[in-house]
Amino acid sequence: MDIRDLAVVIVNWNVRDLLLNCLRSLTVALAATPVSGEIWVVDNASHDGSVQAVRSHFPAVHLIASPDNLGFGAGNNLALGALGFRVKGGELMGIAAEPAALIGNVRPLTRNLPRYVLLLNPDTVVREDAIRILVDFMDRHAHVGVCGPRLIYGDGTFQHAAYAFPTLAQTLLDFWPLNWRLTDSRLNGRYPKKWYARGEPFPIDHPLGAAMLFRGEVIEQTGGFDPDYRMYVEEIDWCMRVKQAGWEIYCVPQAEVVHFEGQSTRQVRPQMTIELWRSRYLLFAKHYSPLYCWAVRQIVRVGMRNKISQVMRTVRRGEMAKQDADSLIEAYRQVMTMPMFASERSHASG
């Protein structure tokens, strides 16, 4: 196969050791398959030595070091633009006045597009045959635009790798889980564990963003991630547009990836709560009806009040420091008053 058959893109933020493990697994996986590919790393202004470590240990990797934290979607778009795809925010010259000092081992822009692009989180380890299985599946199913692997946690236990698009039921269960059977059910957007266990590919709404293989022409047709999302639900928005364009999306359980989950976002928990709901509100305003958005708003307001009460009870029991509690409560209050529609944002800023 030509080297442009596959590109793997990883966006990193301050998880150097996990990134290096991911790159080691990718090197083995690519060497063990007939797929000739290349690896791209976009570093989002890490301060843990990630850039230096990649340059030192993996000099063949195409490395883009951004001086700013662009977020997940925009970071991926930067690499997709360097690969030649027409995506929003894919211009390398936009990241610094002197980009040559920041970009290592990046070829000039070309339209020799790869047939497939694997978007991968740095907190993953790819099993040796995973890439071969995913690419082979896509080669045999021309109607599929995106697929994802089975995911497992670091201890080998099951992890949901695919989800249905958001519903009001999912929002309710977010705040009031009730019991594990409902939380782990189709009502909450999960696919049955037995579907994964069968090992046969099955149609889904979207894979988890930790590992997604895109067909190159789908990226061209749908334009990459929407950079308005800084973090969270970007893959949901893109997969909605993929399906609107007529493509199908599948989970391929025979391909397995270890996902340590959320290592970057755990670093700033209260802020991540705000980012999560900002992104969800954007998704709902963009793809759902005004009535749906109104209903979500009511659920979130009640749910956040309940969370504030829970935090205050935790402080009274001496189970949380007041400073940590204050940060969480402030985040919950910001979510309660956060604008959903553009008209609300304009009114709030005015």
C-alpha cells in the first residue's frame, strides 16, 4: 500500500508518558500489518516535556507543537489540514508568527490525501492487529464512513465504545442514575455488552472519540471537527453530519484498543464540567429542536441545584475541602446560567 493509505492523528496535552506508550503500541501495530502509515502528533502547549520526548524517542513522527491549547477538535483539524484535507482551522500558518520554529518533520501541504485517518487519544494502547482489522473492515464496506474499535480499560474490563445520539432520557440519567441497569441500557444510549462479545460489527450512532477511523472522502465531504467545540461531544457533532451526508457508522469489536480514559481532562475537574455543558448546549442548539433545548435547560437547572446540595452535604460531613467545594459549586452555577442559543449569548454579553 502507498504511505498515504493511512494517517494516525493524536492530540496531546500534558500526558507525556501515556503518549509515549501509545506511540510504542502504534509502531508495533503498523509494523505488523500490510498497511503503510504515518503518525501525526499535535501537542496543545504541554508543559510536561511531551514535545521533547516525542522528538527524542520517535523522530519519524510528524510533530506539530502549538503554542496554545487549541482543544481536541481544533487540534485534530490542524493535523488534518497539514495532511491536505479542507477543514476549518487546518492552516498551519495560523498557529504562530514563526511556525517553522514550532513544527518538526512536517511535509509541505499536499492534496495526496490518505484513504483513511485514525483519530486516537494519547491515553490509549492499540492492540497489534487492531489497525489491520479496522482498515480491512472499511475496505470491504464502502458504505461505511466511520468505524471504531472495542475499548477496554487498563485492567482489561469492558468499556462502552459506542453510543446513541443524546436524548432527554440520557440527560435525566446523567443527574439521576437510579440504578445500574438503566444507566447501562439502551435508554441511556448504551449498546448491549453481548453485541461486543459476539465479535461481529454492528451499526452505531457514534464511537467514543478515543479511537475513530474515518474514510478520507468523508473528511473531505463533511469538513472535519467543528472548532466551536473546545472539548467534549465534538465526535457526536461530526458523526451527526456524517450520517446526514448518507454514510453509515459501525463498531468493529474484533479490533481492540485499551483506553485509560480521561487522563487529560481529570487535571481540571470544575472547568471540565463547564466545558462539557457548554459543548452539549452548542450541540443541542445546532442539531435539536427549540422544544428539546428548553426541556434540557429545565432538567439541567434542577440537576445542578441537586449537585450543589450534594456538595454542601459532603462538606458538612468533612469529606471535601471547602475550597474544592466552592470551585465545584461555582462551576455548577455557571452551567445553570450558561446561554444555549446565540441570541441568549448576545443578550448575556449585552
